[in-house]
Amino acid sequence: MSKVLVTGANGFIGSHLVEKFLNEGHEVYGLVRTTSDLSLIEGMNLSLKYGDITDYNSLEESLKGIDILVHNAGLASDWGSLALFRRVNLEGTKNVARAAAKNGVKRIVHMSSTAIHGFNHDFDNPASEDDPKNPVFNYGISKLEAEKWIFDFGKKTDIEVTVIRPGNVFGPRDHTFIEKYINAMISGKIAYINKGQSLTCPTFVGNLVHGVYLASFHPKASGEAFIITDGLSINWKQFTEAIADTMQIPRPRLSFPLGLSLSMATIAEGLYSFFKADNPPLLTRYRLYNAGTNYHFSIQKAVEILGFKPADNLEQAVKQTAAWFREGK
């Protein structure tokens, strides 16, 4: 069994990664900040190491004796300056990779994002790993820069580098997206963009961590990037109605055109930027492109090389998510 360290172990995806590696019998360590909320990993049998990915000096001791580093920590948001995203996602990646190399870590599994491919994909041809990279927002730009850098770093050192590009991740413990999405449906404060007909890429967190686990050990994963989603051809209306029906709440009825919504978002973003607001406006262009254009991907490479197969279908994934939401945890 391997010694595995997960950065950002206390978050939504990070806590599921910890759980997956523990369940498979590995010795798991979690890198967290001293100020981190640890409620999602409470009771898990992992050892905590304290450090900040933006501070190299806090990382060297944490990576001693580690075999596999799953670099999950980062800034994921649709709002913020490019400088801020670069400081966390690019410079933070450089710090953990350099500390890992100094300590003889064998493999880094770097969590990137499908956002590096941009939006508005062809309806009949889901994007694949080799398709053009066209990030149009600061988050995606910083993730692409980090991905390019770490691949190059792997070529210059003895460390193996594997990259995972998740789609729109959801599931239990997701307080960022799915909890807010369900609450909006319950309150009736939700609307489709273009009638919800745009294709999306749901990625159940259980399926994602299974893909990460395979990539952590497969000999052919080194030097490769893998898109991990649930592998569905599904639009926002179908995804949303699956949640609404499972939760036994009304399906959304309102819809707004993408063009008008983008105009409103552009004005809102301009005002928020002018006043230097820390939080994003209700409408952002990132959210609207995600909801109003085709944003879907092929998992064929992960299937062929890693043997990846989503274990939970949409019905199972939504049931588990709904059960967690009802429990109020």
C-alpha cells in the first residue's frame, strides 16, 4: 500500500478523495491550512499535515515519505482577478510540485478542469483531451497554465505527472453548487437558459474519485491527461428534472435567452468590478456559458487506457445526493 497525500483534503472533492484511498487500504495524509474547516473529514482515519500551497516553506516537511501526491487544492470560482487565480492555481502548483520532487514523491496526480477547453462545443461531437484549449475566463486560464507547467516539470524531473480534468462535479458534501441549486429549485428562484437544451457534463463525485484512483497507479497514466465525467449525453433540463423529481419538488418552468442574460451579466460584472466587490454577482458570464452553451466531453481515453467506467449512473448519483441533502449535513 502507498502513502498518499491529498492537498485540499478538507473540501468537497478532497474529502471524497481521502475516503476513497482510505477505503482501498492506503495510508492517507491530508494537507490543510491551520484555519481550515475540518468538518467534512471529521472521524476519517487520516493524518493531517498543515501547510499553504502558496507558501513553499510550509510544504517541504509535509511531503516527506509520500509516494503519491494528489494535488486537489486550488481556487475554483467564476469570480476573481487573473492575478489571484495565478497565485493559487499556478504558483501553488509550482510550490507543491517542487516540494514533491525534492522529497522523492513518485507520482503527482494534478486536478485540472474541463474549463480549459472553453465552452460552446459541437452538439454531436463532445470535446476530447486533444481538442483545442480555449479558456475564456480567469479560472480556466490559470488551470491551463498550471497544467502546462506541471507537464513540463515532469519531463525535467523523475516525477510522474498525471492530469485529471473533471466536468461539473456534484454529489454529497457539495455546498458550493448542488446544495445551492436544490435550494433555488425549492424556493422557485431558478430558471433555465435557452430552455435548458444545452448539453452539460455532470460528474458524480464518486465516479470522479474512482477515475483519480485509477490514474494514481496505472503505469500508462504517466504523462497523460484524462477527462473524467459521467459520460452522459444530457442537457440541463434533463439533469435538473432528475433532481427535482427525486426530491419531489416542482420542476423549473422559467427560461431566459442566453443573449439577454449575457448582456445583464456583463453589466453586473462591470459594476461589481468597479466597486471591487469580493463576491460575484448573481449572474456571471461563466455561469451563463456553462448553462447556455454545449459543454460536454468524451471519456473514451479514460475508458480505453485506465479501464474507467462510471460506477454510479445518474439515478443512483441523484438519489445519493438527495439523501445527503435531506439529512442536512
